[in-house]
Amino acid sequence: MAKQKHIVVGGGLAGLMATIRLAEAGHEVSLISFVPVKRSHSVCAQGGINGAVNTKGEGDSPDIHFDDTIYGGDFLANQPPVRGMCRAAPGIIYLLDRMGVTFNRTSEGLLDFRRFGGTLYNRTAFAGATTGQQILYALDEQVRRHEAAGLVKKFEFWECLGPILDDAGNCRGVVALDQTDMSVHGMAADAVLFATGGCGIIYGKSTLSTTCTGTAVSSAYQMGAAYANGEFIQVHPTAIPGTDKLRLMSESARGEGGRVWVPRRAGDNRAPKSIPEAERRYFLEEKYPKYGNLVPRDIATREIFDICVNQKMGINGERAVYLDLTHLPRTTLDRKLGGILEIYEKFVGVDPRDEPMKVFPAVHYSMGGIWVDFDQMCSLPGLFAAGECEYQYHGANRLGANSLLSCIYGGQVAAASMIRYAGGRKSGAGDLPPNLLTSEAGRWSGLQDRIGRMAGPENPYVIWKELGEMMTDNVTVVRDNARLKATDDRLLAMMDRWRRIGLPDSGRHTNQGLVFTRQLWNMLELARVIVVGALQRNESRGAHYKPEFPDRDDASFLKTTRAVWSQAGPRITYDAVDTSLIPPRKRVYTTTGNEDKKEAKNAADRKGAGAPAGPTR
Amino acid sequence: MPQTVRVRVRRQDRPGSDERWEEFAVPYVPSMNVIYCLMEIQRNPVTAAGVKTTPVVWEAHCLEEVCGACTMIVNGRVRQSCSALVDKLEQPITLAPMTKFPVVRDLQVNRGRMFSDLIKIKGWIPIQGTYDLGPGPRIASDQQEEVYKLSTCMTCGCCLEVCPNVNSRSSFIGPAAISQARLFNSHPTGAMNAGERLDALMEPGGISECGNAQNCLEACPKEIPLTTSIGTMGRDVTLHAIRKLLGT
């Protein structure tokens, strides 16, 4: 096979996995990343990675994992790719194990697994409570090996400004900015992968890292790429409030036995440890006796929100509940949760081994993202996407510890598709239409110059703060059509204000303000996709909850939202969801018996008939 | 009058240009950290003296002390600025870039050498390929706990910053990369090419340039036993050298 030239944008788990696969097949990869790839946001993933390896004698299987994922996602995900992912999961965990990921072990030296939300099985492999960091490092090391061999070239502190399209609308490369000297470059490729992560920074303070603005996918969206299910934003039930960011307190804290509670009496301001057991309200355990504290995230979040906001039962009337680990042995806590307890200790100054943590929900993950087909290709041919930036694997709500899996699996599928796509095309990186690279680089460079000269009264960081507060207040846990409409109007007003920004820095060397101002526009465009999508979806499903329309409405909305950019704002259409493998059923976690486990098993059996059971070792 | 926090920042517009100090007065909010101060300056880039200036440039990403990006010198001590809580700092808070790496702008430095050093020590497990070859080697739980600690190194550069032997006149690779060599040499598969990593540590700028100041141990925000790593690798390098000499 002829050597191909690929571009991968983003160096988190999805981008690195794809890079490894492309290089392993002998192809050249240019890897573009805002930050040194070893510092990518995947580093923040804490709890673990799911795979039904079934080492605990529970009878778990990839098909039950598949059912849990589809059911947990309220049936909004197309089912065939999700089944592919769940079946590949045990092999992916073994691969990471071979790469040297420091997974926790059992007394026999085997991989240990713990429980996570939305399942009744111990299916989550973990490395302390910094699993994302450990997996990211393992992939980073493998990429470094290919870098040493000359197949991978990294462009760190670079930013992809947008895809380059030819006259036929095929993606032929990208325009990228060297953020150090602010020079703009056209780069050609046989295929391009966006693995650019989530967009939670649109919400201002969230659990995301500072670069997770969604700017690259927003740019592709504005150039014609469809964006899917934008309104599905996961709000994680447990985060530590902060002034600069809301720090995640992993679901693994509950997976290891952590309990969520508030005092039974409103305004009870005694120290938490002096409140007797009978005067505590373990509201998740009471309402969901079987799943207890490990109901899916959207449900736990709504319950905590209801307790604090509607019932005014939060600790001292504040927006906070206790997440309590103090009944667990210190040695277990240190061995399995050390990383996250350290975060709480460092940022709050209280030892969570001695005193219950105070937590509240925070924006955490975007289930929606750039639309892709089952080969991870966007609606712009030649442009692929993998990881949190695309929409494919989590439906209306993501299960904990499925994100690392979807990143790695998506990266693998994308790399194979890119090689196939590039191999099947007559023209590639070597024969671009004349002047396409220079004219596109010139266009972006011109835009940058115009932003650089903006001299109005508005400050971009102030607009961003207001954007974040508005989105958090109106487009998270509970959604209301009148408020969504008002939010969209305010977004339009903010776009107007954007035009009156005065750039606080006119320098042409590492000008972060200029970069941020351009990204802010992209955030505003993407925010409209989220808001308009939410406004038009008149039902409640997974993370999208509207009290006016409290039920799931499969007849009207068992559909993928598809947003396409237009001058007048996002144009929304709906695609049918592929539910060919598991018939949709009502999603209920309040049962007390073994109904769910049996139902999952039955569903898995029905659909698994005649199909291979997947890798089980 | 609202309470304010005094922050002094060392500014430098580009590599090689003049340095200057600027002081800011940032409104106090409970539980604020240094990152929040810098964010406030972005929203209102005006010095305490009322002079308009540019927002401060600094590198930051995760803001929860797992990525290593926001490392700088806070009140004379190298650390991550995200976990530097204002309530625990003396004022005025002084912020300066690390000194062992070239300044890009203001508080941002270029730590690229640390990543190149990981190539030098062949910092990876040489797996045969990413296709399905079954599980990896079994590893005892105790062993996992030991290597996990080493593997939390976020390449932040604190250990290089405090090491007297890392300076403009030396090519010393520094504690981080040596400890990473130990990490990969401890893995059953990584051990198969342990010799290549030891060779790298025997080169000029290698482990022999450690002066045993032990500052690194204290400075590491992840409490990685760096001096133990250097000790272990030092012994392994010596044995490796003897074996090579004897041709065994």
C-alpha cells in the first residue's frame, strides 16, 4: 500500500489511538494539538474504563454491557456501533494492559474491576482514581515511539482553525495556527481526523479543561458539517464547587461504596459526623433500592437538584449534598481512590477520609457532537471524528466509564476508515487543486488580522463569563421552553456584542486573547445548536428533561437531532435511530427485585441469538 | 471598600525581551486560587496603579493538578498555580516563570526538552502491535502500587526547576526522565529492553551528573520517590556497565 499522509487534530485518547493505528500501518501522521498531548483533557478521567471481562463470576457479557449502554442512553444511540464497541471492550482493556497501564490488581495479579453507575456488574477496570491519566500516558508513550521512528510529527501549541474543502466539498486538509508566532499554515492530507474533545467550556465553569471549547467542530459545522444531538449535555451529579472550575468527584467514589445524603431536617447545621444515622436522608438509596447511589448520572443529578433547589433540603440550605466515604477503611480508600481524595484535600482543605465531602452537579460531558456515519466519517467526505467531539455512542445519557472506551474504540474505527478512504481515492494530499492551501491560509489569516484590529468596548472574557452563567442557569438539568427561547435571544445579542469586542492585546506573539476571541465566536455558534435543539425537542429523555413534557415520546422524538448551519441559525431536522438490535422499552431504575438484570439478560439473549458472544476469556 | 488580593506578576513580551513587574489588585472571593486571579486580570487587564495592560499569558489546562501545565513560581516556590489557594499565600503574591526553561511569554515557558528526554530513555513498553494478543503479564498488587506512583509523573518540571545540576552549563537529563526509565524497566515487558534505557542514562548528561542534592524529592507535587528512582537506576547502570565491560 502506498504511504498515506494523515492529519489528526487533538491528542487525547481518541486522537492518540488513531495516530498509533495509522502509524502502525506505515502511514505518516501530523498530530495537531493546543497543548502538549500528554496534558490533554483525557487526563482528567478518573474512575475507569468499562469492558465485560467477567472476572468476578457474575455472568457479565459484552451483550449485557451493550444493553446497559443502550438502556442507560434512553435508546437514542444507533445500536450497531454501540454493540461493536461493547464487543471490542475486553480486547481494548487487554491491549492497554499490554501497554503497561498501571491498572489495579486482584490478589491473583489479574485486573481488578469495580462497579459504576447504570449497571449491576463489576465491569470497570481502573488505575487508582486517575485512570484517564494512566491510559493517556500509555498511548502517549506508544505515539512517542512512532515519533522517534519518524512516522509521527507533532504540532503542539498549534490550533486547527478549520478544514480545507475542495470544490466538490471534500476535506483535503486543514488550516492551522502556530499559537507561538501566530503564523497561519495550510496543511494537506489524504484524510483528516477531528478528535478535539467536548465543548463544556461553553458553560463557563464545568469539569472540563480550559481548551474544551468545541471550537474546531464548531468551525467544521459553520463550513457545512452536520452536528447531532447537541442538546444532550451530561451534568455530573458530584463535583466540587470552585471559583475557576468545578472539579469532578468521580462516580468511582460511589462505586467503592460512597453514600449520598442530606440531613433529614432542613437547616440542620450540626457537623455531619455528629448527625445520627436515623437523622440522615439517603435519598438515592431510598428511592432506588437496587441501584442505590449508582443510578445513571442524569437521574442522580436530577434527584440532587430536586433536593437542593425544589425541596430546599441541601446542606444548610446551600446547593450541596454530602458524599460520604468515612465509613470505608482508609487503606482501601488510598489504594482505590487516592487521586480524587487528594484533589478534594488540596482544593477544599478537608480530608474526605474523615469528613463527608460537599458536592453539587456540574456540566461534564457532551453526548452530542459532530455527526458521523458508522465509519466515523462526518458529512464532509474525508473528515472523520472520534471521541467526545462526535455523537455516536452514548445516546441521551452516557454511562460512567464508557467515555474512555468510546474514545479508544472510535479512534480505532476511524483510523481503519481513514486508511480505506485514502486508499480508495484517486487524488489525495499530493495533488490538491492549485493554490487551495495558500488561498485558504490567506482567508484565515485575513480573519485573524480583522480580529486583531477589533477596538470596541467589550471584553471577550467578560462575555464568556456571562455566556457560561446563562447556559448553566437555563440549559442544564431542568429545561423550560420560554427560558430556552429567551436564552437564544440573548445568544443573538451576545453575537452582536462580540462584534464590538476590543482586543485587549495587539501583540503578534502568543496572543491568547486573539485566539480566545475567535474561539468565543465558535462557542456562541455551538451554544445556539444546543439551545435550539433543546427548544425543539418537546419530550424528556436521558439528560434532556422538560417538566412541560415529562415523558419520553418515541413516536415524535426517537430521532437523532441533526443541526446544519445557516445564516439564519441552526436548521434542525431529525433522522430515524437504528433500533434494530434491542427494541426500545421504558427506562425505569426504581424496581426492587432482579427485574432489570433479568430484562437485560433476556434482551441480550434475544438479540444475541446466532451472533458470536464476543470475546470472553 | 471591597477586600482585594495583591498579585505581582513578572512580565516578558517575548523571548529575549526586557522583563518587568506589574502589580494587580484583584477582588477577593472565598476559596479563590491563583488561576482565578489571572482570570480576573483577563476580564479587567488594568494594573493596581490604574494603567491599562495586556492580560497575563500563562499555560493552564486541567486546573486540578493532574496535567502539569500551569506550573510556575508562586511566592518563590515552584508549583502548580491551580492548587495554590490564595488564603494560604502571603501577599503580595508573586508569580514568575520557571527559570530552567526558555520563556515564551510572561509565565509561559517551553518545556519541550522534557518530552524529547522521554524519547532518549525510550520511555515506552515495546509492544508488538495493537492487535488483539490477549491479556498482559500478571502483576502483583504491591508491584502495581509501586509503579502507579512512578506513573503519575505529569512532566511538570518542578524537579528540574529545583535541581542545582540542571542549569545552562549542564546537559543533565534530570530526575523525571530517570524515574520514568525505572518505571519502564520495572514492567515485565519493558524489562526486556532495560539495557537500552540504561545505555541512555550512561550517556553525557545522564545519571552520573546527579549531585545528590535531593531537592527533587521535596518539590515533586505527586510525591514520587525520585531519589529512590535515581538510586535504583544508579545501581542498575553500574551493574550494566560492569556486565558490558565483562562482555556478559
